[in-house]
Amino acid sequence: MANMNLSLFGFFMIFLFFNLCLSCPGSQKQALLQFKSLYLKATNSSSDDPLFGLYTWNSSSDCCQWERVICSSQSNSSDVNVIALYLDTLVLTPMYFEPILVTSRVLTPLFRVTSLMILDISSNYIQGAIPGHGFANLTRLVDLDMKQNNFTGSIPPQVFRLRRLRFLDMSSNELTGGLSQEVSSLQNLRVLILEGNRFGGSIPEGIGNLRKLQRLSLRGNSFVGGIPSSVFQSLKELQDLDLRENSLSMVIPVEIGDHLTNLTTLFLSDNKLTGGIPSSLQKLDKLETIRLENNLLSGEIPSWLFDIKTLKNLFLGGNNLTWNNNAKIVPKCMLSQLSMKSCRLSGKIPGWISTQKSLIFLDLSENQLEGPFPEWLAEMDIANIFLSDNNLSGSLSPRLFRTLSLSVLSLSRNNFSGELPENVGDALKLMILMLAGNNFSGEIPKSITKIYRLLLLDLARNRFSGKPPSFDPDFLLAFIDLSYNEFSGKVPVSFSLDARILALGSNNFSGNLPRNLTNLSKLEQLDLHDNNGITGEFPRFLSQISTLQVLNLRNNSLQGSIPDEIANLTNLRILDASSNNLSGNIPARFGNLAGMIGTPRTFSSTPDLFTFSIEFNDLIVNWKKSKLGLSSYNLEIYSLLDLSKNRLSGQIPASLGSLKGVKLLNISYNNLSGNIPASFGNLENLESLDLSHNQLSGLIPQTLVKLQQLTTFDVSNNKLEGKIPVGGQMDTMDDPNYYANNTGLCGMQIKLPCPGASPPPAKPQEGEKEEPYWISWQGAVIGYIISFLLTLVILRFFGYYEALPPLSQQRRRRRGNRRNSLRSVF
């Protein structure tokens, strides 16, 4: 034992001595220090910031001892050089802040370290073109990772001349143009990842020459045309093909199954692929994953897919594919994941699925399935079950919630009924429970409060009653939708302190809003609309929930004035307090609502948290004279202020003209007086303005012609007068009903001329040619000359010629009269 310890000690000393002897060349050290200096300056970072990751880089130490730096000596040389730089994620940017962008020029010093074999500069928000001439110096590169930056332009040809390159990842950038045929020069390449860019054009046939390629990922681009057949003729060693999320418009080539004999993973999802599923796929005897979802594929889903023995994951949803419901399937595979979303399945849930004992993900949503939830499916230990948007019926079996792995259960928009099983809380791993749009009734079982991991609870549009259960404030529940049910009692506040969305609208809650709502300090959306029993004053304490973005109190019995403090909600973008009994003035401080002044940079906090798509219920608002559901996916693009159908009085604050981000402003059906503020012309994003049924007077401001987005404008039932503004979108606001019952409005929009207005000049009749203006005065001159000569003839005929003065005087007078007459004409 002692000898073993001595040997280990000796080995450690040799290793330590070897590493202490490593010393990088001075030129490489200076290059790295220069890179650090440039990056510090570009990001305004501190050299001793531990998040920066380069705090060990200094002139007094050997660069081989620095973090993120690897040195090595050649086997036949005593020279030591830097061979690897791991410079990923140098600055951590917090989620809610704009990333710090630096230009690609900061990379210039690194190109002097010509001994580099590994270079990782991923996740650094570097922008600009890829410096091709610099990369031409790094001829020894084996591994190059540039993902998650902001590189633009095309891949420079110098990159394709790095003959030793085995790994190349340029995903998640802004690269454009086509993929050059020169990619075929990278003969040693094993992995090529270019996903998440803006590449276009066709996939180059030269990829087929990369005989050692094991993984190819081109998803998230805009490639068009067909996949070149040569790719599948020569990629004998390919292990992973990933072309997801492109805009490819092509038919899957039949050759794919004839040549990719070692293919294990085929990702072609999220493209514009057309045609059917090629039969050649069944020849791939090593294929484990097929992802073809979200394309334009058509035809019948072939039953031979289930004869591929190695198949584990099959995703076909989101296409125009059809399923033969009479097909007799005896699978030879054992699936882990199956998605046949929107594949026109009908009848009962296919029984052959019960043979897939390893299934952990099942998505059969958006089909025409009917019948009860099968008992055999409830007994399978499936983690994620998606059966929404079908015609399934009956009640849920308690066996379903005894499974050990259930994480997601989505059964929304079916015909399920009855009460939820009392043991729903036994599914302790449940994270998402979506049962909206069914006929469930009764109280929510109290056992549900045992599920610590529950993040999203959507029970909207059912017939649940009683009081909602009380959740532990330390739980993770962030998204709660209990709207459109029959819950009663006081407004519940016993939810997780992490709650972000709380939707309790269209129930029977009553009483004052509880002050404990302020405990939900992370709340972004609070929806309490259509609870007629909610009374009391508009709570001032709501202004303490600084994260609030959406506040919907529509159609309740709130009274009193709107507190000024609501203007402190700087994130508030949607405020709907319509159909209450609010009185007093509109707070002038509402013009300071920062969330309505501009379009803030917001982050959707609902479905994007999950790795799969989940449809959360829309926010229902009054939008342009009708009900509209604003999708939770893009709710951040909307901004509206609705105070209609109250008892508000006084003048409209001119400060509301500062809310340039507002798309809808509705303050109709109140007792507002005074003029329409001219500042409303600054509401550049306004689409709908409703000021009807008030006591407004004066003129409609001419500034409204600047509203280029306006599509709905209603000022009926006021005391407005004068001419309706003309120009811009105001010319299209020509519905007479929107101006009705005012004291004296006039204008072309309502086909009523304004008093004193000059009639428009008569237009020539159809078929007549309008003469130029010069003809009118020219005719007058000619007519005068003819009249003058005719007068002379008449005078001479009657003998007056002798009484005229001498000829010379006569001519002078004639010329003078002519000049005077011409002046009068002009």
C-alpha cells in the first residue's frame, strides 16, 4: 500500500513538473492579452468580473496556466503552443436585458495563434461578417464552434479550406446566401451544423463528398429545391441527418433509403416538403428516429413504417397526411415517442398503441377520435399525453393518475364529463394539466394541492363549482386559468408566489378584491372580468404589483374613481375596466403609462417555457365593436385602454396623446365633456378610437389625419360640430352611424356640405373633352375685336362716320381703347 501511494505521488510530481514547464510563446500571450483588452472595451466589462471568465489572464503569469486556455507540445518537438481556446459565453447577459453586441473585429488577435486546433467562440453575441482572411491562418483547426452569435453575410471560402476540420457549428446566427459547393473540400468533417440561419438556395451536391460526415443539421433556414441525390449516394457513414425548420419546397427523394444505410436519425421537420412518404425509407434497417412533422406532405401514412424494427421515435403531425382507419397494424418496432397530430384519425384510439410498452410521448391531438379514454391507455406509464381537440367523451379513470411518470396531460376541447377523480393528486410528477373546454363538473379535488411540480393548470370553460383549492405559496404553479366556470365566494388568492397568469373571469366571485393579491409579486396577467359580484372601489394596492402587464376588470360592479397610482404600473400594456360604475376624472397621469407609450421588449412567459407547443387560452377583449381573443403567443404586440361604459366625467386628458403604443382607445358611454384633444393625432399605432355617447363638443381635431393605422372611428352621440377632417385614413371613416346625433357635423364622409363652402367646379360630362384654360381668355380677346369691327360698320351705315374726329386722332383713340379693353380682360 505504501509503495502504491509512493508511485502515485511520483506520478503526480511528474505531471505537475511537466505542466509547470509549459510556457506559451510570448507572441501568443500578447495576442491573447490584446483580445482580452478589445473584448473588455467592447463590452464595458471589468477585468476582475468573475462572469467575464478572463480574470486570470494577466501579463505576469504564463498563458498556459490561464483559464479557458489549453497548451501542448508536439510529440517531436519541445515547443509549447496554445492549441485550444474555450471562449464561449464570456459575458452572461441576464434574460430581461438586451445582449451586448460586439463586432467581429475583436477576433483579429486570435488569428495570430496559428497553432490553434480547437476554437470555441459560441454564445458571445458577436456581430458582423466572418473574417475569412483571419481564419485562413488557422490551418490546423480541427474543431470550430461559432454558434449563437450574430454573424452576418455568407460563409467565407477560407473556412472551406480548413482541411483538418472535423467539427463545424455555425448555428443560430444571421448568415445568408447559399451554401457554397466548396463545402465538399472539408473531407474530414464529421459534424456540420448550420441550423437557425437564413441560408437560401438549394442544398449543394458537394455535401455528398463528405464521406466521414456523421451529423448534418440544416434546420431553421430557407433552403429550396430538392435534396441532391448525390448526398445519399456517398454519405455511407452518416449517423444523423437534421434538416428541420427550413423552408424547403421539394419532394423527399426516393434514393434516400437506397444509400443512407447507416442512418439512425432523419430530421426533416418544419419545412415545406411535398409529396408522400417514400417507400425507400423502409430499407433503412438502422433508422431510429423519423421526424417529418409540420410540412406539406400528403397521401396515406404507410403501414410499413411500423415494420422498421429499429424505429423508436415517429413524428408525422402537422401535414396533409391521412390515416387508413381500417389498417391492421402489428408493429415490429417498440416506440418511445409517437406523434400523429392532425392526421385525420377517426373512431376509437387505435388499440395497437397498447403494444408499445416503452411509449413515453403520445400526441393524437386535432383528429376526429371518439369514445372513452381507454382503460389500457390509463394503465400505460406514459409521461406526456396529448389528446386535445377530438370528440372523446366519458369520465376519466382514477387509474390514469396512479401512473408513475405522468408529466403532461392535455385533454382540452373534447366532450369529457363528470367529476375529476379524487386521487388526481397522486400524479406527483404532473407539470401540466389542461382540461379546458369540456363538461367537467363538481369541485376540484383538494388532492391536487399535493402536486408540487405543477406549473400550468388550465380548467377553463367547464362547469366546476365551489371554491378553488388553496395552493402552497412555495409551490411552482405559475399559470392558472379557472375562467368560465361556476366558482363562487371571495376572489381566491391562495396560489403560488411564482404565479404569473391568474385568469378567474366569468365566474360568480363576489366581494371586494383582496389586498393579499399584492403577495403575487410576479403576476403579469390578472383577469377578473364578468364577475358581477365583485364590488368596492378600484383598488389602489394593485399599483404595487410592478410586474403587471395585463389587468382585466371588465363587467364588474366596481365604483369610485380610478386611482392615480395605477400610472405607476410601468409594464401595464392592457387595461380593461369597462362596464363598471367608475366615476370621476380619467387620471391625467395615465399619459405616463410606459408600457403603452412604446412597444416594450417583452418575453412571453407561457408556452415558450416548454419544449413542445401548448395552446393557452386567449385573452377575450372588446375589439372594434366585437369580442376578440388575443392569443397568449403574441399578446405582447397588443396595447389597449378601455374605460367605456362607466360614469366618468370631466375632460379627456391631453396627456393620453402620449400613449403612442396603444392600438385601441375606448372611452365611450361616459359623461366626458370638453374638446377632443388635438394630441390624439400623436397616437401613431391607433387602430380603433371610440369616443361615442359622451358630451364632447367643439371640432374634431384636424390632427387625426395623421393616424395612418386607424380603421375604426366613432364619435356618435356627442355635441360635436364643424367640418369632419379630410385626408389620410379620415377619408375612409365614412360610415354615417359613427357621426350620428351630433349638433352640427358636416363633411364629405356623411355627404353633408358645410355652410359657406364653395361648390366644387362642374366636371365635364362623360364623353366631353375639357378645354385648356387658355382658350377662355383667348376667346374673349377675339370676341372683342369682332365686336369692335362690327360697330364701325353699323356707324358708317347710319351716317355717323362724318361726325368722327380726324383719322389720326381716331386711330390713337382706337388703340387706347383697345389697350384698356385688353387690360380689363386680363
